[in-house]
Amino acid sequence: MKAAFARFAPPLVTLVLILGAWALATGPAGLPSYLLPGPWPVALSLWNGLIGTGSFWPHIGFTLTSTLLGYVGGSIAAIIVGVAAAESRLFERFVYPYVVAVQAAPKVALAPLILVWFGFGLASKVVLVALICFFPLLVNTISGIRGTDPELIEMARSFSRSRGFVFLHVKLPAAAPAIFAGLQIGIVLALIGAVVGEFVASDRGVGYLIGSATVNMSVTTMFAGVIVLAGFGMAGSALVQRIQRRVVFWDNAERHIVTPQETA
Amino acid sequence: MSSPALSLDGVGFSFPGRQVLAGLSFNVAPGEFVAVLGPSGGGKSTLLRLIAGLLPLGAGRVLVRGTPVTGPRQDVGMVFQKATLLPWRTALDNVLLPAGFRRGASPAERTRAENLLAAIGLADSANYYPAQLSGGMAQRVGLARMLLHDPDLLLMDEPFAALDAMTRERMALVLQKLWQERPRAAVFVTHSIQEALLLADRVVVLAHSPGRIVADWPVPLPRPRAPETMATPEFNELALKLRRLFDEVAA
Ligand SMILES: Nc1ncnc2c1ncn2[C@@H]1O[C@H](COP(=O)(O)OP(=O)(O)O)[C@@H](O)[C@H]1O
Ligand SMILES: [Mg+2]
């Protein structure tokens, strides 16, 4: 109880200060509401969209569907390709330099092209999301596997362990922290990808909601949309982090384990 | 005399542009403990890798129990300078790595792993992860792992070099005890003269660039050796002789 208070009180203070400053800046002496709406109208718009009329939910459903499908698909593909790449000398020599080059290019620039190819519906958003999460995770998977301590590999080999065993029980676990770092980057990028896709062309989604609010000059709805997206971004990130803590338990093992006394 | 457990004949090895070992020949009899002393960078680890079948031979022949080494084999066990435990596996699972962990191990292998952990004083730590073990404990798990399949030849690459002096001496005595329970051929690489004399039946001294044998001396000290052994005149005389030779080799 006390610990929870100590943990949540400081950020809560910050939140209250921000809301206060926001209220002041949009008060009678502040900015006009068509530029910056006050916290109260935004809260009202959120309430209406989520609970009152529930008009946000179809948009939220659409955005979450494309985000999740694209994220899961792109991540699975990245791990499979990454594993194949890390285990193959040919791939390293012929393809890897281009992977690094493509990784550096902004994939959102491809959004219009993908919409032309895959239509204006869900499919194009899923493809865009998958593409955007694919590369960081691919690079992380490859470097994670490559970064396995060579002495661990040699140790396993010295005990006559097969290449498959070494991969499954040495390299893959060794790469797990890097893979999760890639998944962590990916979940945030996925949401960005979905929203950008909706900005470019869509008739649904939170990105569409924000985009069409721009046309109506409804800044309040734009804010509500951004807050909804921020919420999902944080929730997704926290979820991946929870899974990471359970799967890669040894990565931070030292912190919560009491070292036993050396027995002579 | 029975055929040697390990036989090296004219062994040589080069990394590109650099000869590491040249014309190395020596035998290790079954049950004989040989310490290899040499300056660092002198090719000691390379020598062990060649014997273990982890590196392809450059020249000469390596026979383990009469058959040429073509790759890693189950009758050879190895420990490394670093404990090289898998951080995501418990101590018991790490000992069982040569058998494919608990899932792949037979009941007999499992029992043996538990007995080995008990023999090195880690029975209560079987389910600990490496992060929960001290350096000395981790290295003892490495010893148990080496012994899982009851190998006839032990290869040890400065296994205690990373430990503090006290733990190091204690580890040498633990190893001696394990070895005396069932003496087997062993090649123990070290750069500590004390450690070599505490453990070995014979000391082989290597010189640098390229690695070659400059001395091959017996260690006629009675077993079991203890810290008191290090205070005897015989021990000190041998240690001094080795030190002189070592200085010459390094010079
Ligand atoms: N993979 C490698 N490639 C090139 N040179 C190496 C490699 N491994 C070791 N060497 C060189 O071979 C020599 C012997 O190394 P090593 O067998 O590790 O010596 P020691 O174990 O006696 O310290 C050193 O000079 C080292 O730099
Ligand atoms: Mg070495």
C-alpha cells in the first residue's frame, strides 16, 4: 500500500500539474479553443466516444485489428527470416548489406504504394504494419544470434551436441533478450504504421478519425484520438515487457535472487 | 604398459600467418594426470582444442585410446577457463547438458548428475540458476558436467584461473578428490606452478612461438596432496626448478 503510493504519487503530481497548466493555457486569458481545447472538452469527447455514444469503438477495433495482425505476422516473419539469415553464410554475404540499407530507409514512405497494391481496406494496413515491424526485429534477431558467446557454442560442441541442439538451446536463448528488444520496438512502430496507413487512405480507424477531425477543424476529437492511441501504445508496450520478464527471466535474475553462501 | 590414453605425435598447428604449435609429442597413460605449463599466448588452449577435436589438426597425429581424433567424443570431457554455464538452465540441467538436459537424460544419467553435484558440495544448489552461484560454485558445476559421462580423458583449460587465490586452492583439492576416486588420464593447462605441482603426476612445460615442449618432468610427491605439501622441501625445490626454467623460456 505504502510502496504503491510511493511509486504512483510522483507521476500523479506531474499529471495534475500538466492538467493545471493545460487548463490555465486554455482558460479565458489563454489560447482560443479552435487551436487548443481545454482538458474538460477533451475528456468529454473521450467519454462520449468511448462510453456515451460509443462512436470510437468501430475505429478502435479497426486500428487494433490491423495493428495486431500486422505485428504478429511481421514479427513471425522477421524471426523466421532472421534465424535463417543468421545461420547462413550465403545470406550474410549476399543479402545482409541490403537488409541494413533497407532498415535505414523510412518504410512509411511506402505507405501510398502499398495502398495502391493492396487496396484501401484492412489488408493494406496489415501489410504496412508488418513491413514496419519486420526490419528492426529482423536485425535484432540476426545480431542476437550472431552475438552468442562463442565459448558457450564451443562448450556445447565439445560435448558432442548437434548443430540443432546448439541452435535451440544455446543460440536462440542467447538471442532472446535482443529479440524481445526488437518486439518492444515493433509494438510501438506497429501502431504508428496502422495510423499512417489510415491517414493516407481509409474510411475507418483511429487514424481516420483524427484525419477527418482535421477536415472539420475539430481539434477536440483529434486530441481524444491521440490520447486513445497513446493508451494503446502504453498498454502494448507494457504487455510485451511482462512477457519478456517471464520468458527471459535470467536476463535480470541477479536483481531478485539472493546469492547463497559458498559451501566449501 | 597398456596403450596410452592420449598420444600426440608431431602435432603442429598454424593460424593464418602464425605458427602456434610445432612438433609436439607426448603420451598420457591411463590414470595419469599431466599438467601443461606455459606462457600465455603460447598455444595451450589451441592444444586442448586440437585434442578435443574442436579444431582440425595442422600436422601430426592425435590418438585418444588408440583411435585418431576426428571430432568431439563422449569419452573425453572438458572444462574451460570460464564456467560456460547456460544462464537459462539450472545447475542440475547444466550438468546434464551432455545428455540433453533433464528431458533427454536417462534415469541413470540423472542419478549420476545428482551424485556428482553432491560430491562437489552442491546438492542443495541443484535448482539454482548460474546467476545465483558464486564463481567457485559455477566452476564446480563445470567439473560435474565434464564428469557426467565418466570420460576416460579430461581436458582442463586453466579452469581456476579466474578465481581468487583461496577459492582456487580449494578447487584444486576438490578436483584432486574427484580424480582420486577414479584416476583417469588428464591434461590440465595452467600457468600456476603451485597448482601444477599440487595436482599433477607429470609437468610438461611449453615454450612460446611456436609452442613446443622444453621439459617433461615427473612430480614424485605423495598423494593426497594438501596445503601442507606446499610447505615441504621437495615441493619447493621442484617449484624453484620450474620457476627457473619458466623464466628462461619467457626470456
Ligand atoms: N581464432 C584464432 N585466430 C587467430 N589466432 C588465434 C586464434 N586463437 C588463438 N590465436 C593465437 O594463437 C596463439 C595461441 O593462443 P592460445 O592457444 O589461446 O594460447 P594460450 O591458451 O596458451 O594462452 C595466440 O598468439 C593467439 O593470439
Ligand atoms: Mg588459453
